[in-house]
Amino acid sequence: MSEPKSPEIQSVLTEGRQFPPPKTFSERAVLGSMEAYERLYAESIADPEAFFAERARELHWFTPFKQTREWNHPHVKWFLGGTLNLAYNCLDRHLTTSRRDKAALHWEGENGDTRSLSYLELHREVCRFANVLTQSGLVAGDRVALYMGMVPELVIATLACARIGATHSVIFGGFSATAIADRVNDASARAIVTCDGAWRRGKLVPLKANVDEALDRCPSVERVFVVQRTGNDMNLVEGRDVLWHEAMATASHEHDAAPLDSEHPSFILYTSGTTGKPKGVVHSTAGYLLGAYLTTKYVFDLRDDDVYFCTADVGWITGHTYVVYGPLSNGATVFMYEGAPDFPEKDRFWALIARWKVSIFYTAPTAIRAFIKWGDEHPARHDLSSLRLLGTVGEPINPEAWIWYRKHIGGDRCPIVDTFWQTETGSIMISPLPGATTTTPGSATRPFFGVEADVVRKDGSPCGPDEGGFLVIKQPWPSMLRTVWGDDARYQTQYFSQIPPYYFAGDGARRDALGNFWIMGRIDDVMNVSGHRLGTMEIESALVSHEAVAEAAVVGRPDEATGTAVVAFVSLRPGYSPEAALKEALKGHVTREIGALARPAEIRFTQLLPKTRSGKIMRRLLGDVASNRQTLGDTTTLEDLSVLAALREDQE
Ligand code: WT7
């Protein structure tokens, strides 16, 4: 194979540690060998329609589908002619089995309150709220916004919308009134479900007050349902606002789930992108559910005795697919936590795992890097022996953070599934299957069934082994987004016009000689240093492999000599102080790990990095700081503006 003159991205990371699945894990796993994976994967690619039609029959249908797929590039439909219901598949289906009285949901509030709901109890609550929605005049196809804390009522409201076919739009509870108004107006939502307030680090977040402020600008909203969680004072608007518990008290717990078309828009979710105006990603009913169901079953290897804890908020896609639809359609027991991981102490997650005997734990690299920063003693204090499987999602995970996670949380015993996917993909696209795949820290390994992933050059030709390029998906998959709400042109240009005719959503990657995928970060973050196109993730990983470093973010700054100079923002582990000598040591460390081409021109120590509300580092803003540019771009997704101000003051 001929080497291209200049690769799209040059890979410099070498990571060779390998972890085969433990034999005892494989023996009991849903899928227990690489041979089984290879066989099913080959089947799913050779004939995706036959593969997914067979799997779709594991779901409950009111009317069977007549055609499996219609691919009219770039639009796809799956399971045409079929009718089904998401909530029916998550609840009713289990009521005729032994799962009827099993816990569907265990919940712990930040203040220590607890609740548990069996499948039967959750079903009744969902039916009640479905009746409340219907009595308020809401019908299939209406949009309903949910702006709530992480309370059981959020799951109930989500499923109740799905039950009547109201397209839900969950708005993360950390967003402001402006963000609520933008999203509600874009979708013309007719109703909002909210809470009086939410607990976060012991403080009250005034959710209802935020909604009131937003609604001054939202003429489409006729009805507001309010769950009383915190008991704070709030304003109730006569004729518009309804208290949840009052409406629920008189509602029947019987309700027939609506038979919905397989392509019915089940929800809109606005992406938390690091640039630009939020997009309303629209998901289907049947294809979405199949993706959620199948990936949860295989990637999380769910068994009936598992207690499964995904730390994501339901306001993100991870919460939709892996707190609600995936685990419940599999009949799992979900554990849900309301509050912050460091409240009242930095060991809260570990206390929860020990108390609720959590067996599967799924979180984000940004959280893992925070755990590392907080110190090893917090997990060490708790009995984490109930855990059998760990997962990560959201960003590339630096190999050293992966190793820390395996050792300090997984007791060197639990497999780790590094799951690559996006809001737009609906469900996991690239991930190990824990009973089958040999994992390597930093690699999401192999594509899921039916996912024809590849790494290509700008002209669409496939890259060779370890040649960095664009990550594309060549065939539609069931849980793929269907459009951008109200802007189908944006759907086409955003995802299908950069590397036509493929789906491309912005990530750089390489594939090694074994066929494993390594996500190298967003293409927008690639830097051109002396003609070498470098991804940020690999330099960051080299920094994180130094004993003093907990977290690092690398950006480019214009430089006369090299075109771009590498600037690294670094936060330190406990016990290390930000000294000039350490800066030199870190520069030397990167030179040794990668080579002089990646040597940072400048290291800046910082306590915190600017992140989106979902925890992604906003390198664009760091680039502005490093170059002494004024920040002109959008900062509305930034979690904490004061971080940016602090970075600007903190010059060398
Ligand atoms: C972007 C999607 C999908 C759940 C949460 C994020 C990055 C996500 C990984 C991973 C490397 C990852 C990508 C992707 N990403 N998971 N395992 N390894 N990168 O959803 O907000 O839509 O973000 O997150 O850059 O494109 P999202």
C-alpha cells in the first residue's frame, strides 16, 4: 500500500497494553467469544436487513413491519408499516414475566432520600401521567419539553410522552432560561414538565423560576406540570400550571399504549455542540428502540440480577438511551442518582455503588479525570466488589485514565467498555463486547453489529493501518438520526456533504493493524505543527501519562516558525505544585513519549478547564486564551464562565 504524502492526521500514540476478557466473565456473557462477534458482525454487514429484521422481532409490535429498510440517501426508514410503542416495550412487556415485581428503578436523592419502583409500579405511574397528558388535550405528534432534575418523575414523564406519542424534548436541568426558550420555541412545544427545584451540591436550583422566565418568550406553551421536589416557594400561573401530584391523584393507572408508526419521531434532543447554534436531532421510534435495546444487551451484557448505574443525566442522549430506553427495554434494574458526585464528599459515587450493590457502572472520561484529581483514597474507602463491568463515553479516554479506572474502580477485575457514539447515532457505534473483545486502553475497538465504520481520507479513499483520517459510517443503521428538526437542509450538509456519500459527524480516527479503532478527537481540533497534522488527544494522553498530571487540554497558537505552536493547559494531581521545573519536566516527557514535533511550546497550569455542560473540554476557547484573542464565538454551552476569566488572568 502506498503511503500518502501527508496523512489527514498523523498518529503518534503507541499503546500496547492488552486486556483479554476474563474467562469467568466470558463464560457467563451474552456473547462470549471473538469468533461469535466476528460471525455476527459479518452477517450484519453482508445482509443488514435480514440481521435487523430478525433482531427487531425480539421487540413487541402491534402491527408487524412489512419492509425492513428504505434507503433513499441520505434519508432512511426502518421497519416500514410496523406499529409499536416505546413505553410498552419498556414496561408492559415485562408485566407478564417474572420481572413484574422486580425493581425497575432504584433512586437516591442528593439529600439521601430513596425510592424504588417495581416494573408494575413504574407502569402504573407512567399510565397515570399518560392519562394526565391526554386529559390536557395532548396528542401524538405534539411536542412536550421536560426540564427537570434527576428524579423518578423524569423517567415517568419521558415514558408517558412515549406512551401517547408526544415527541419529547428533554432539556438538561443545568440550562438557563434562554436555552429553555430557544429549545421550546424551535420545537413549538405545547407543554412543559418541570420541578419546583432540584438539589445540586446542597443548593437549590430554581427550575420552575427558570421556566417562568423562559415562558415569557414561549407563546406555544399552554400547560406546565410541576413536580414538587424541593418544596421551595414558587409562582403558579392560574389556568396554565398544574401540580403533578394533584393531577396524578385522580388519574387512572390504566392506559392503552398508542400504536405508533415505526418512523414516528419519538424525541428531539438538542445537541450540546461545542460550536454553533444547537441542532434538534430527531430520532425515530422502532429503529431507535432497536439500537438502544440491542446495544444495551450486548455491550452491557445485562443479566437479571444486575444493578446498572449510568451516571449521565437524562437531559443528554446517554441518559435517554442508557438510563431509560436501553435498560428498561431489557428489563434491567436501573439505579439513578439525583445529585453531584462530590456531595457531601468526593466519595459519593463509591458510597452509592457499595450501598446499592451496583454491578455495572457507566460514566464519562471527564468524571474519571475528576476522580483522579480528587485522589485515590475516596474509592479505596468503599467496598466496590459488586462491580463486574465498567464503561466510558463522551470523549477519547487517555490510556492512563483508563488504567486508573480499571485499577481503582474495577479492582483490576472488571472489563472496560469504551463506547464511541453520538447524539446523532442514537446508540453505541464502536465498543468492545465485554465477554469477547480484548481491550487496549484508549481504543473503542470494534464496530457494533450493522455499523460499517471506516477511516478514510478527504477524498473518501480508505486509510491504511494507523493512518489517521476521517471516521465515517458507510451504511445507515437503525438508530440513526432522521433529520434536524425544522431544518432538513442542515441534516444533509452537516452529516453527508463533507465526505460524500458517507455519514461523517466530525471525528478523526485511525485503525490499527488488528482492526481496532482509535478515536483521535474532533477534526476541528487538529493542529498543523511544522506540516504535521496532530490530533489533540494523543499529546494530552502523553501528558496524562506523567505522574503529576490529572488532566490536560492541548491547543494550537499561531507561531511564525512552526505555523502552530503547541500550548498545553494542565491540571495536577494532589500533592504536586505548579512549579517552573515541572513545566520543563512535562515538555521533556512529551518529547520522550511522542517526539520533539509534539513538544509543547508552553505549559500553563490550571485548576479547571472550560467545559461544556456535558463535560467536553472547549478547546476553541482555550485556543483564544492561548493566542490572547478575544473570545468571539458562542459561549452559551460553557459550564462556568469564571473558568475562562481565571485562565486569562493566569498568564505566565
Ligand atoms: C462526540 C459525541 C454519545 C454520548 C455522549 C456524547 C465524542 C463520544 C467517545 C468515545 C472518543 C467519544 C466524539 C463524538 N465521543 N464517545 N468513547 N471515544 N470520543 O454525545 O455530545 O453527541 O458527542 O463525543 O467526539 O463525536 P455527544
